[in-house]
Amino acid sequence: MSAAKIGLLSLTALVFSSMVGSGVFSLPQNMAQVANGSALLVAWLITGVGIIFLALSLLHLTRQRPDLDGGIYNYAREGFGDLIGFCSAWGYWLCTTIGIVGYVVIAFSGVGMFTDSKDHVIFGEGNTLYSLIGSSIFVWLVHWLVSRGIKEAAIVNLLATIAKIIPMVVFIFFTFIAFKFDLFKLNLNDFSLKVPLWQQVKDLMLITLWVFTGIEGAVVLSSRAKNRHDIGKATILGVLLALSFYVMVTVLAYGVVSREALAGMHNPSMATILQQLIGLPGTIIITIGLIISVSSSYLSWTLFATEIPYLAAKNGAFPKLFLKNNQNNVPISSLWLTTIVVQGSLIAVYFFNKNYTQLLLISSVMILLPYFLVSAFYLKESIRHKRTPHIAIASVASIYALWLLYAAGLDLLLLSGVLYLVGLVIFSISYFEHKKSLKQNQLN
């Protein structure tokens, strides 16, 4: 991408923005549906430890193996071979490209809260014809922005990240003022769910499973960083910032509303809670925040989706077509493919909404294998160099990554295998293309 490099602040914003999309705005209701306050605290403790150790794995790998750019792909390839490396890149790209469609749909669903009425629906749930037109314009605007270079896109993302933090800070401020410790204690010991604590914790971790996807953002764009030491710092800072917001938003909500009332709220539940505290402006603030949040997340993930096929193509895992850059040094073929797939997916949402939702769920699981491969590679490297502290960190990260795969469910993992099989066709084409290219170079 463009020769201009990304600094620590912009890298941190990319990590934070990719993790904090639409989920945080519905998190209080989602969690209240399945758990009391005690389970909430235990789940956040386990998740916090797991995700911090995964972030530490990424930090140490960027410093121990600075020769490997774009971590998610190159760590898997270096540790486990070309085929596994391809599977990591393919799964990551497919998850990213299909998954980000949801951001655009949610954004226009949010716009619909301002334009729609009971008798006059324009954007609806983000799946009307007007939503399709608006979404398509937005997608191609992002395509144009990214094609101008990574630094320009990263600066826009930084501004959007700051803008989306403001509504969350407003929510935290008013819920902190309204917080009732007695109510929080009641929610801590709410046994109305009649479900064992450990089961509540497991159910909660099925939710927290998805709220940290994007942790690898700075690593994916490592070749674009001004300073390689900033990659690990940005990862840790982004994770700690996201974790802090998630914990504050959910814990404070349990001190403002009873668990049962919270569980029955419409989403985004943050808007409903803030409306109860400050009136209609609360809904407006959170809805605008939601639209900005998912828009900036879409931009972040587009950058990642554009980079991965380019890095894989450099090693012959993707077709040579993806090596093509434009005048701003942007992998333009990769960007075009990503945008076209997103556009096609938006059309699929319009015509086949329910079936597409299932595909979205299956593809989302595909990002979990790359996470496990990162921690497994770090463990392998740590054992090879006999670094005891690093072995401990890598072991915890690997256990957490395995837990994520287990929590996703066997049915989704098996279905995602079908998408991996499709990828093997691309790998075969790339392999023979790369082999042919090597032979020609030897002859010359």
C-alpha cells in the first residue's frame, strides 16, 4: 500500500476498531439473557486472561520473528507448511470478506431508525432495496478510499474510532451515576435462570467468543508499520481498551436495570438503557455511535482482507494475480476481489436473507483456526528455543484458542470444512502456477 507508514496511534485504532463493531451495543441484553452477575464477572475474568495471553503471543512473535510479515498467514506457513498456511489465509480472508457484510447491513438498519415509520419503511432491517443501493454506494466509497493508500484510510479510521468511543463514554458516565450497588448485588445472586453457574459462564463465553475478533489487526498490517515494536504495543493497547469498555458497559448495566428487565430489552440495549436515563437523546446518541462504529469496523476489516491474499500470493499460496499493486502500492487485485465479493453478498442478503445468515455464521468460525495456529506456532518456537516463560504464555494462549474452537460447536466446524475444501481448488491452481513460474526462472 502507500509508502507512508502507520504510527502507533493509528495501529491501535485499527485493532480497537476491528474488535469493537456492533456487538458492544447489544452486549448487556445478550449477556443478561444467559447469566447473572456472578457468572458475568467469572466469564470476563477467564476471557480477559485468555485474550491477553493471545495478545502477548502476537506481541512476542512480532519481536522474535520480525522477518515474518502479516502474521496470520506467515506464522501458519512457517510453523506448519504451505498447505496449512494457505488454509489460514483462505479461512481468514473468507471470514473477513463475508463477515464484514453484516456491518453494512447493521449500519443501514441504524439509519432506518431515523428515516422509517410504521407505515413508511425505507431501510428497514438493512435488507430493503434502498438499503442495498445505499450499502453498495458505501462499499465502493470505501474501495476508493483504500485504493488511495493505507495511511489515508488509517487516518480516517482513527477519526471514526474516536467518534465511536464518545457514545460509549457517555453511556458509561450516566450508568455510573445511576449505578445502584444494592441492585447489582441482587443481580449477582439472581438464581431465576435455574441454570448452574458453570453453564452460565460457558454460555457467556459463547458470546465473548466473537467480541475480540480483530485482535490480529496490527500484525496483519505489520509491513506497513513505522516501527515494528509498535505492532505488539498496538495489539496490547487495543485489547486492553476494548476489554475495559466491554467490562464497564456490561457490569454497569447490571447495576442500573434488573437482569430480567435487561434480558427482555430490544437491541441495541445500550440505547434502551440510556433512553431510560436521559430520554430520547440517549437513543439518538447510541444509534449514531452504532452507525459510526460499524462503518469504521468495515473500513478496518477491508484493509485486512486486502492485505492477506497479497501476502499469500508473494509465497505462491494465492494466484499471481493478487501480486498486482496500483500507483499507491495498494494490492489492487486483492481489493477488487474483496469489494466484488462483498457486493455479491449484499445482493444475497437482499434476495436470500435467512440462507445468507447461516453462511455468515459458518464463515465466522473460520477465523478461529488461524488464531489457534498463531498460538501453536508461538508454542513451537518457544519450545525450540527453550524459553520457559514464553512456553507458559503460549500454552495458556493455545488452551484458550482450543476453547474457542470447542465453544464454536462441532456442527459449525464441520460445515466450515466445506468452505476449506473449496479453497483447496485455489491452492492447487496457485501451486502449479508457482511451480511453473519457478521452472521458467530456472530456464532463464
